[in-house]
Amino acid sequence: MEHYSAFAPSIGACAEQATVYAPWDRSPIGTVDIINSQQADQVLETAFAIYQDKSRWLPPAKRIEVLEKTAQLMAARSEELAVEAAREGGKPLPDSKVEVARAIDGMHSCVEIMRTEAGREIPMNLNAASAHHMALTRKYPIGVVLAFSAFNHPLNLIVHQVGPALASGCPAIIKPALDTPLSCMRFVEMLHQAGLPEGYVQAINLGDHEVAGQMVGDPRVAFFSFIGSGEVGWMLRSKLAPGARCALEHGGIAPVIVAADADIDGALPLMAKGGFYHAGQVCVSVQRVYADQSIAQRIAEGLAELGNNMKVGDPTEADTEVGPLIRPAEVDRVEAWVQEAVDAGAQLVSGGQRLSDTAYQPTVLLNPPADAKVSAHEVFGPVICVYGFDDIDAAIAQANAGPYSFQAAVFSQNIDTALHCYHQLEAAAVMINNHTAFRVDWMPFAGLKQSGHGVGGIPYTYEDMQVDKLMVVRSPSL
């Protein structure tokens, strides 16, 4: 069983350790150091000292070199990274291999934006006041980046937070989810192998919410990046020091509108994948499907058949399609939410049973009440709810109800219907004839309302982690 110390210089030995357990069988697979309040202060001081001393800033060429070499190391060890991610996070191996490929591509994207994104010229000589002037902006790192990450994509989410920070020149402190820290630690180890100077990116683990709040509220933090639950994210945002900026990525209860003219045979596999992928532990997972009354039963039964045929099992096996939930307590919660909906009148079309202390059947419910937890809150489990509708605008209104707004979808072969839904749905992104969990890493990825703050996606995060510094030159030669 491997042990990882914190990748943070000069913090000394850590008195506390945490054991990492495989979510499938709860076997111990590693241990990590937990830092205390004093060590957290030292981590912040290390990062802040680098930012304050411009002689220690990494020039762009060095940053590109580290990013490219790290991508090469990741590619050479891609199978190992995929197995590690599957083992510690529970995402099935085929999907974890996709995650690793995305993470490698994300590192290349960080290099590409460094080569294409820059400052701009501000027009002058337009009136008497601006005569004989030239003005331009250059990009500067915003300062120390503090990033807290989530468990469900234990490598790619880290890349989305650390990669843009490194590309922008910001010293970064990354705290992975304590359930899944190993992929993060291995990634930061590779950054150092690629030539990253000590202290520029520090990886830490916290076991104390007070220490987390202490770090977030520290005035040395210029940008806070958070991926996780809304309850925690909004609470931590309230602790930010004046002037600090942030980006928060929370969850949603992704709605799908299925019109009567939809290509049902084409839509069903996409919705099933979007709902049961990673056992539903995706912030834009298909959760609520509003289907025309004439096809609602067929949609529910089709999703049920696809879910029943999926293999639920050990995520490190190549043919597993649905893995475990991250903790046994999550199985208990999903089981209780489904039972509550059934007791309130929902039709249990399929599933509805735990397979073990760590796994839950892919489940389809038909017409659960609007106020049931499975309708009103993020399930974050392998549960899809189908609702029949007679009026598409009433379905859209129900889809828009509630405090969450992230990605949505519509299935229709009528362009007017599709565009009507796109216009009316309260979402940051609407997929037409695809599931709600579609994403490529260079597109904007943003939660609205309680689903988040700011815009994710590598180019957008890179922009957030920089400031435009203006230079104005006055010369009679201009």
C-alpha cells in the first residue's frame, strides 16, 4: 500500500494520516499525509513568496516545457493512471481511460492557449485627450491559486485547475478530495519530474474543515477554485478575503425534454449513458426526463431495459459499465430517496435495490412527485426519473423550477421545437439531440443560480487566473 506525503516544501513531518479505500470493496489502497493549521500557513507562505518575488516567476517557455513534458509522462503511464483513477474513484476502467486521454489533451490545450491568448491594443489618437498616446495590455498572473477538487474525476478535474494555473504563471495549491487523492499526488509528482520548481504547485490533504476555511479566507489567496457540493462551495465563498476572486462548480438536476417527434431509438442509449455513467455521479448527469405523454412509458421502459443490461461491478474490470458509489453512506441515501418517491406514488420501472453496501442498481422511476427528493435535488446516483407531459411549455416550466441550472437537453427532429426549448430552458448550455453530460474541455462549462459561479473550461479558467495590466505611452512620435 503506497504512502504519499504532501507535495509541499518545508512543512515538516505530518502527525496525521488518512487511509484511502477502494469504493468497490472498501479495501485500503493507500495513505496520505494530512496537514495541520500551522503547516497550511507555511504552504500559503511558500506560494505567496514565489508570487511576490518576480525573479522566481517561471518564464512562458519554461511553463510550456513543464506542461509538454508532463503530458508525455502521462501518456507513457496512461494505463497506470487509468487503473489508479478507476480503483480510487470507482469510475469503470473504459471511462477512466477516456478521462486520462482528456487530461493529457487538457495539458496540450494549456500550451495552445499560451501561444494564442495575449493582451490587446487599446485604440488611442481618437480625440484630443488621446492624441500622441499608445496603450496596450499584457497578461499577468493573478496571484496564488487555491483549488479544492472533487472525487468524481480524480485526474481530469485536477488538470482543469492546476493546468491553467501553471500556464498563467500562478503558484498553485491543490487539495484533492480526501476520497480520491492518489491521482492528484501522482500528477503533481509528474510535474516535478518534468522540471517544475519546488513549491510552484503544492498538493495537500486536509482533514479539518476549520483549516480549509482558514486557507480560503487567507488574504494571500488571490483566486479560489472549487469543485464540489453547493452547500460547501457557497459557504467557503463567504470566507474569501476582500479582493479575492473565485470560480465555483457545483451540481444540478439536469433536465431533458423529449418531444413526440424525437428519434427514440437514437435518444435512449444516449440518455442511458448520460444517466448511468459513473453510477450517476456526474454534476450534469441525466436525472429528469420530461417526455411527451404519448411516449413516456416507452421511454421509461427503454431506459430500464438498457440499465438492466449494464454490468455493475468492479470498476477495474474492462467490461464493467457501472461502478460503485463513492461511499456506502451514498448507497444508503440513494436507496432512501428512491423508496421515498415510490411511497409517494412513483412507478418503479426498474432497479430500486442495492446490490451491495457499495453498489446500487441502475434505476428508472416514472412520474415521481415534483417535491420528492429525486425530483427536487441532485441524486448523484444511478437514478433516472421520467415524467409524462401534455404541454411542452408546462414541462419546460417544471424543468426550470428550483434553484439549480447547469446543462439541459432536448430531443426533437423539428428544428423549431428544438430552438424553442433552447430559448426557454434556464440552463447555461442546452444539448440538442444529445445527453446533458456532453462536454469537451475547451467549451464553457458553467453552473447558473445555485449550480455555480464563474465559467469553467480550460481557456476560461486560464483567463480567470490572469489580470490585464495596462500600459499607456505618451510620445510626440505617435
